[in-house]
Amino acid sequence: MREPRRIPPATIARLPLYLRELEELGEAGQDVVSSRVLSELTQFSSEQIRKDLAYFGAFGRRGIGYSVGHLAAAIRRILGIAEEPELALVGAGRLGTALLRYLGRRHAGLSVGAVFDSDPGKSMGQVEGHRVLPASAIAEEVRQRKIRLAAITVPATAAQEVFAALVEGGVQAVLNFAPVKLKHPSVFVHNLDLATELQALAYYGQAKGGTGRERPDA
Amino acid sequence: MREPRRIPPATIARLPLYLRELEELGEAGQDVVSSRVLSELTQFSSEQIRKDLAYFGAFGRRGIGYSVGHLAAAIRRILGIAEEPELALVGAGRLGTALLRYLGRRHAGLSVGAVFDSDPGKSMGQVEGHRVLPASAIAEEVRQRKIRLAAITVPATAAQEVFAALVEGGVQAVLNFAPVKLKHPSVFVHNLDLATELQALAYYGQAKGGTGRERPDA
DNA sequence: GGCTGTGAACGGCTTCACAGCG
DNA sequence: CGCTGTGAAGCCGTTCACAGCC
């Protein structure tokens, strides 16, 4: 079975975590790894790991395990980070800068294609080594550079407008940190509000609330 | 049916989003809201909203809808943010500072109880109006102030150690941004690696990858 | 008539059990 | 014998359909 119409989103969300462990194993000199070992590292069941990978093909060798290097390369291809796609970042505030640092420090397979900010002061300068363009240039710049990925780290009031410009420029997938639910029929949006995450966390911090188990999805 | 043993995590994750819309409705002067209207605002189905709320009791009036104020208060109680619990933040870098700003700007129902950083320079100063304590003080400070919630925004190498100190201090729930999978049998952990999120996003930014639909879980 | 609350049906993800190779 | 790959079963959350109230 190769690449059915639709892969479970839960599977896609786990692939980067497998990749993270594979890269560590590779740096440690490991050539081969079994789903059992990956299971211990990631805390996902070994069957689940095998099933996730099987959606995309047969990468392992029976009786042996998976080649660390080959599997990592396969996951990068699947995720589309093998060719280092460019990311557009809108909002060069604290959170945006934090993201730029993350990407600069670790090699995630993503490059920063463009950084935007509506603040003229920031628009003139540089942030984390990237030139900052004015928000008014979003649509054109994104289109010209054929950027498909974007992250929005602007205040709530600006998010909708910025999103429209990104969509106009042809962006295909957006990670939105602003506390506004963005939606579009043909663009993938992942809304990730940090305040909301903390509020959900609070539930599990209550005496009676949490069972002590880890959250199953993350 | 009132408060069964275990509430679906997906339900808990949606409650803050309902709350966000309820607060906006309240500021707009709305007294009553139907699950239909909440559905349009949040993009979750009205049945799902009703079912989520029904886990905790019957808050609505048939034929009328839900009282905006009462429902908001109920959700705050359920999440445990009615009494404004304190949060411990470890790591006063870019991301940590961004989080502090988020919490300062919006009233999320959480207060910042303590901020820690291993950098002596930061430990002496203030960040976003909060005094920064040395990482060595984590366990004792958390225990003394009875802090149950924590966020970790430190580099990967420090995360495990910091986590151990928080657990020692008696923390009950942790939001971990470091690219390390933290786990503990009696403490709830939500691992949220931003680089990982971006890598998963890349999948949906591919030509063939995404169907254009929004991610169902967020 | 409108809207909530909820058992039943449905669907999708996970777990189980095992067949298939090395 | 070890480990992968996979149909089948189980489970959990969402959707459906409707009863119950206002």
C-alpha cells in the first residue's frame, strides 16, 4: 500500500518527531534502528511507528530494522523538507524572532525566505540576519519567490489582513499564532494560540483534573 | 451526565477557544448565544459544541441558547483559570519573553508567579516587569508558592534538568517548548516544539500533499 | 418553532495478532 | 528467531437523529 488518498493528520504530526530522534541516532553513529528502540525514544508504540511509516512504503528490513540515514531521508522527502522550502514570516516581534532563532540554530530543513513587519522601524532594519520588508510587500514578494509556507506572529488585529495578503500571494500552508481563527477553503491553516495552550494546560494542573498521563496527541 | 471519569483531550483543547469567542461576544454586549452562532465563530459543529459542554453539565436554556456570561464563567471554572493560578516560566529568552507579553496583554486567567533563567545576567534583572530568579531556585520557589503550572522555554540541553527541578517542586502540568520529549508518570506534559510544528506544516504546503482543508484538531 | 441535551450510528485512529521475510 | 508489514478488532471521538423543554 503506497500513499493512499489521505494520511491521518496524527501520522503527519509524528513524522517530525521520528526524524528528530533519527538525527540524534545518526549523530551518535547508529546505522540501524528498530521500531522498538524508536518506540522507547518517542514514547509511541512500535506498531504505530511501523504503521505510520508503512503508509508511505516499506522502508525497513525484516529481522534487521530501519536504516537510520535512509529513513531520515525518506521522512524529509515525505514532509517536503528535503529541498529546503522557503518560509515567509510575518511579524518580527518577540515570537517571530524566537522562531527565526529556532530555525537558524537547528537545521530543520526550512529556510527563511522573507520576513515582514508593519512597523517601519523594523521594516528598515534586520532581525536575526534577515532583512525585514514592509507588510505592504507581502503578496508580491511571496508570489515572486513562489513561497508556499508562512508563519503569522502578529497581533490579533492584524492577522486577518496579513492572512489575506499571504493567500493572495499564493501561500499553501500557514501556521497562525495570533488568537484569531483563520480559515480558507484552499489553504491549510494551523491555528496555534499560545495563551489558549496555557489555558488548556491549566485544566490538567488542577488537583482533580489530570490523571497524570501525558497528552496522547503531542 | 456530569463529569465522567475522563474528558476527551480534544474537548479540553476546544474550551479555551469557546471562551475566547464568548469574551468577544460579551464585550460586544451580547447576553445570549446559540450553539449555532458559536459554531460559525469557532468552525466547530454545533453538535460538537453542545456535546463538549454537556460533559460538564447543562448550561443552556432550550429554545433560547447559552448565557454568554454564565457560560464563560463556567468554562473558566472548568479549566481552573477562575482563581487565576500562577505559572512558573523557565527560560527568559525570546520565546519566554513572548509568552510573558502574551499573558500581560490579554487576560488569560493566568498570572506569572515566577520567572527563572540560568543566565546570571538575566537572573539579576527584570523581564517584562517580572523579577528573574536563578534556575537553581526553581524547586524551592515552586514548592513555597505552591505553583502547579510551568512552561519551559530553555535550550534542549537544559530542558531535562529544569523539568526535574519543577517536578521536585511539585508542579502538576508542564508546557515544554524544548525539542526534547519530557515524560513523567504523575505530571502532565504537553510537548510543543515549534520547529516540529513547522516541519509538519511543510507537508501540507506541498503541491500534492494538502487537500486544502483545515487541520481538524486545532 | 427554536434550541438544547443525548443515545445511536458512524468513521477514523490505535492496538492486536500474526503472516511474511531475512 | 527477530523484526517488519498488515488485515482485523477495538476504541474513542464526531456526526446524526431526535426527544425534551422553553
